[in-house]
Amino acid sequence: MPQLTEWSELPLAGAMAPGDAVQPVTGGWRTAGRPVTHLSSCVNCLLCWLYCPDSAIVLDGTTFAGIDYDFCKGCALCVEVCPVEALSMEPEDGA
Amino acid sequence: MSTVESRLLTGGEAVAHALCQIQPDVVPVYPITPQTPIIQTFSSLVADGAAHTEIVNVESEHSAMSAAIGAALAGARTATATSSQGLALMAEVVYIAASMRAPLTMAVGNRALSGPINIHCDHSDSMLVRDSGVVQLFAENAQEAYDLMVMAPRIAEHPAVSLPVLVCQDGFTITHAAEPVCMLEDAEVRAFVGEYRPALRSLLATESPASHGPFAMPDYYFEFRRAQAAALEAAAEVIAGVADDFASLAGRANHGVEPYRLDGAETVLIALGSTAGTVKDVIDELREDGERTGLLKIRSFRPFPAQAVRELAGGARHVVVLDRADSPGGAPPLAADVAFALADCDATLRSHVYGLGGRDLHPEAIRQIFHGVAPRYVGVRGEPCPV
């Protein structure tokens, strides 16, 4: 649903249909840098996509296509599981 | 009106019979003194086939309220009951039930909170969930406990309210004391409460699934709380309407406040629960002596009937508030609400705390309270009223 302008627009108890929630952008929670991709090394194993706890790995069909920084919380699991160093943690201002 | 003859029932039994007539689909409950007679009596009635209710013997009051939320939101008319430490253990989930707008009902046998551990009446347990966003109605006697329990589902399930409704009765003084109680016929109660039609779509409606109890950060939490405040405000009007309908059916009025001999009253006492009955007797005696005293009994503590308090007590010379709960270091809860309601009135305000842990409040002490000579803590050792 779109952002509400008045409290009275809130559905009763905030109960809502699937996918209808106002999504808070949680990327701002990162405190220790962000994962950065090196696509030339990627073998498209999609381990990062499987492990990401925030569904922040973006695919193009079944091909790795990058990271959604609006929702990546910077946990670095993707960097940890990547077998080919196609991901690394970098400072926020260096990306 | 076709009430059957009165029966000799304790307040606990009266509420159990009301529940049996309402026939909730689910009652998750855990026993605790002095609530136990409610669920004990109700369980016997269900075992005898008088109601189709599924009683869930949960392992704690925290679980009782958790199960009650699930049942109420799944589409089952749901009730539970508790007291004191049970309500304290449940408190976390009471807030969630209110936020999830679960339209369930709960019978409360008011009992002092530990410590020290005690089993007798005061209102500290109710006050612990004062700000949770639930409706709280206080009965003066077993008859009112029965009446308010029959009214409760209609209030809880009204689409503008959709909140838990607590029907509070003083532990032992009402829960365990037998009085004549006029019950309605089973069919009358069933017709009065009607079918369960919750305003929220059912958790089990798989054709239109919904998320309940969402996460709300600083960007939306405040809006949830504001909506709850509006539901409590709406509840005041709903309670009035349900009380009107109940009065037409039963011939007994149970509105948010009950004025007693307020005509020309110079001193108005405000109280909750069974003490109101003793106060009425004292007022009758004082009036015979020409003392212009009156009582404003609060049935609906939440929502608090601030406007009625202002209209009915604001013109008195003195307003005296009796709290059966303390707020150490601050204003007792009922006194705080009355003070807020009367902020623009000329009446002087006095506040007394009485009856903690089941200490009796005798008519003589109430006379002294009216006469302005009682200490702030009435009936405690070491602070006697001057004779």
C-alpha cells in the first residue's frame, strides 16, 4: 500500500493482504560497510542468493545481477559464502 | 422482559452462568484464586453439556491470552478469566491483544498484586493493564457482574471497538459471596449477543489471507496507538447503546457511570466496585441527618467517562475519590483520572487510598471520609481517624 497520510487510514489492527505492507527501507541499518560485487569473477552459483537473510540479492532471471542496498543490512554472509571472491566488504563511501 | 426468578449465586458463579449462556467457542484459561470458581463452575457446566465451548487447559496465563488472541482472530467467540499474578503474567499479551484488536472477553476477579503475596481484593491488578488499550468494566455486586458479562461480547465485537473487554469484580467480596441474581433466559442471552461476526477477516480465511500483528517502526507505531485511542473513545458510545438495549431486555441499567443521590449533593464520592454498595448505605444515613452527600459510581473505568464526571460531579463543592490501588510516589489512578476530568471545575478534590490487600472499609470510615477528617490512607495501622 502507499504511505498513509493520516492515522485513520490505517487498516483495522494493521491487518493487510500479502505484499500490501508499507516496506521500511532497512539498508540504513548497515554499520560495517557494504558488500560490493566483482561480476567478472562470478560463477553464478547463487549461494549468496540462497544465504542472504534479507532477500537483497537481485537476480536477472536466474543470473546474479547485484545487491539491493535499500534492504542489505551488511551482514557479510554473502561475502563469507562466495567461493570465488566475487564479493567483498568495502567502506560505504568507497563503493 | 422475561427474567427468571432470582437464584442464589456467587459473583464467580453468576459470571460462569453468563458465559455458559453466551456459549463462547473457545475458552483458554488457567486457574488462579479468586478467579478459580469462575472457570470451575463454567467447566462443570460444559462437562454437563450445557455449552459447546472448547476449554483449553493452557500452562499459564501468558499462554491463555496468547491462545485467546489466536482463537478470536481465527473466527471463534473467545473468553478467558484471571486474577492478580495471572493478569500480571498475562499483561505483555494483553497489550498485544488490544493492538491486534482481538474482540475477546475476560472475567477478572480483582486481587492484590504481590508482594507481599496476598489473595484478597484490591484493584492493583486491573491498574497494571490500565494503559494496555482494553475496555475495563467494574461490577458492584454479583448481579452487575452477570449483567456486564452478558453485555461484554456486544461491546468487544462492535466494529468500531474490536477490543478485549474485561469484566472486573472484587475478589472474594463478589467472586465468593452469594447473593440473589436474576438471570435472563438462555435464549434471551443468545439472541442478545447474536452471532460472532468479528470486524477483522479470519486468520483461517485462506481464500483471502492476511498478515496480522505487523512490525511498526517509528514511521507507523504512533498511528497504531492513535487508532487504539480512537477505538476506546468509540467504546464509550457503544457501551451506552448496549446498556440501553440491555436495560430494555432485563430492566436493569448498567451504563458507564451510576449517579446515586447526586441531587443537590455538596460532597460527591467517586469509587469503583463493591465499595460503592457500602457507600450508598452510608449516604442514605447521612442524607437522613441532612448531609448533602452523593456517589458517582464508575462502571466503565476504561474508557473513562470524563465528560459524565465533569457534568455530574463538577458542580459539587467537594469531590472525594476512593482508590483501591496506590501509585507510590504519585496520584492514585482513579484520582488522577478524576483530577484531569475536573481540571476546569471549582470543586476541591480529596484522594484516599483504602482496602489494599483486602482490608475492609467500614461505614464509619466512609462517614469520616465524607466529613473530611480521614487520613489519606484510610484504615492503615498507625493512621487512625480522629474519633
